[in-house]
Amino acid sequence: MPDFVDQVVLHIGAGDGGNGCASIHREKFKPLGGPDGGNGGRGGDVVLEVDPNTATLLEYHRRPHRKAENGKQGQGSNRDGANGPDVILPVPNGTVVKNAATGEVLVDLVGVGTRYVIAEGGHGGLGNAALATTRRKAPGFALLGEPGDALDVMLELKSVADVALVGFPSAGKSSLIAALSAAKPKIADYPFTTLIPNLGVVTAGETVFTVADVPGLIPGASQGKGLGHEFLRHVERCDMLVHVIDCATMEPGRDPITDYEVIESELHAYGKLEDRPRLVVLNKADVPDARELAELVRPEFEARGLRVFTISAATHDGLRELTYAMGEWVAAARAQKPVEEPTRLVIRPKQLGETGFRVRRVNENLFQITGEKPERWIRQTDFTNDEAVGYLADRLERLGVEAELAKAGATAGAEVVIGSMEGGYVFDWQPTLSAESVRQGPRGSDNRL
């Protein structure tokens, strides 16, 4: 089991709403006590929240299925069902949430405390006490609770750091971050020692900033070679790039200028990083030949407008100057940026038209009705209860569905689908008689059916 996960698919289910209760108050010597069925409770939401103490998505790699509790069913004596508790899922700062099926970005969670309801719980159904009217004094039915949202989302972590260390494997990035901060990354003398991004907190005078060690950059990293394709996204949020170059490498075909150009070409191929300022760190100056090479190539880097620091992560030579240079730049960059605030979530209601629904003629004898209200009312209806079905017909008629069907050319017996064509509810349409003109039958029945 890995100890760092930065991408995971999460299977989420909100809680279903509780059913309403159909109950009649009963008391000695009071046979007509009236309806007293309570409403069902709302299902719990699933909420993502940025937590400063969470640094990885490992917990969701281990347990990818998360479900909120359902709302409780209403009861007699006007007792409403309890709401299902929300499920709060802590995620690291810098988590991007995508729809796993379409790849659409749902939200970019930046800023401690940012919350996003990823799946809403279903509404509880109304009890018969809430459905009573002057005409229907004692309804023999209640509405069903609505199902909660269910979806698969991809969580993708993009580290939030001020400075990113980039360079070839074994260039000394892990050694540098260990020397600059209290981080304890794995350090060894073979390539790809670092398999996960490491974060370290560095102090330079009064400036405190974070440094990220991004592993796995080799030629072709932007196309998926090595580990670069997996971890280049962690560079996106960093404000500054520091090239760590190994001046003591003995590999043929490599030298500081070539290493810099190769990494720059990969960063350019990945995109989105052209505007980030760069520093060049010539590492392993404790090796005599390496220091000599560093002094030889330093003028060429400076001719390109780059600030250059010759250091040794092993002996800490030159680290003080490097630390304060990074801190100075970070402080200047922060002064120019607005204060980071939790992500502002904008709610954009869907446009459903003036009537709240649409009628579409699919073919000569098939019509489709879509819209929030008709589809929600269908989910709330208990089709084993004739009175509940009659109540649904009255609601659709008052909304204007029947008039629109007639306008679209529907005739008695036409097939009507409410909802999607694959999973919607199918009816043979018969124009409804108004309930006002029909004598009310016993509870639970409807004389029109």
C-alpha cells in the first residue's frame, strides 16, 4: 500500500430522504381525529472540505466508497423523521474535483475551510398532515422520500507550494529539501529514489515558505516517461521554479547546460509554466571537479538572465544565500497577490423555461416530458396507492402538462415518458378528469382510476 496518493476515484452516495407517514389521529371518543402523519427526514449530504491537516488522498484510496445516512421515516402524532447526518470528507488544499465519467472539472478546492457539497441528500417526503386540504381532509397517502445523488468523482491533488525544485533524478533535490527544512525524504545514490512529492517548510528571516521536491523528470516526462507525467501537475501551483543541477554527474552526454535545457523543454511541453521565474542551483560543489565545472558554466546561465547559486547540499555550503534569495522573492510575490480566500462557489440554476418542464414529440405516438418538477413528483409517488396516483395526476394537470401534451398533438392512449428515455416512467396518457368534479372515495382510492 503506498503512503502517498494524489489521484483517486471516489464513489459517492448521498442519503435518501425518508418517506412521509400516512397516519390518522386516534383517540377514545374522537373517531375523526384527522391526519397526523409526519414528514420524512432529509438524507445526509456528502461534503468535501479543505483540511490543513490532510496532505494526501490515501484514505480514499483505501476506502473509495462513501455513503451518507438516509433520513428517517415520518411517524404518527405529527413526528417528523430525523435528518441524516452529513458526511464531511477532508481533502488537501489544492484538490481538483472532476466528474469521473466526463472529465468535467466540478470545483477547484483552494483555501483552508472551503466546502463543496458534492452530493446532495434527497428531500424527505411529506406526511399526510402536510397534504391535507379543504377538499382532501384526510389523505390516505404520503409522499415518498427522494433518492440522494450518486456519482463517481476523481480527486486530483495539485500541491500548493511557493517554490518547486525540478531537475534530473539524483541531482540532489531531496538532499537540498532536507538541508533547508525539517523534511525527512528518502535519500540514496540511485535514480528515482524519490517516488512522491516532498514538501518542506523553510524559514528565511521573517518569511516562511514551502518548498516542493518534484520527482521523476527525465527526457519525455511530459509524454509519460519516468514519473514526470504523474507529478508535473504538482508544479502548476508553485510560484517559483528552482533548477537543481548535478555538476558531479559522470553520465555521458550530460552537462549543466544540457540538463537545464532538457528540463526546460519538458516544462514547456507540459505548458502553463512559462511565466514562473527561475533560479539555477549548481549542486554538489563539495566535489572539486564539480565546483570547477560550476564556475565554468555560471557565466552562461547569467547571460540568459538567470540568478545562479553554487551550493553543496551535503556540506550546506551556499545554502544561506540561496534560502534568503528564495525568501526575498516569495515575500515580494506575496505582497503583489491578493490574500488567499476560500474558493467562492457560484450556483448557476438550470434554465428550464417558464413552465418548468418541456414536452418533446419523439415520434407519432411517443412523447417525452422532462423538467425538475415532473421528474421529482414521479419519484415521490407511491404507485401502489391509487389516491397518490390521482394526486400526481392533479399536480401535473395544474402545472400545465396535459395542456402542453394536447398542444404537441398527443391523443388519448399515446405513450408518454417522464424523465430520460432509458430510465424514465412510461404511461399511456388519458386526459385527466379534474378531481373537483369527482366525488372523493375512501382513503387510499381514487374514483377516476
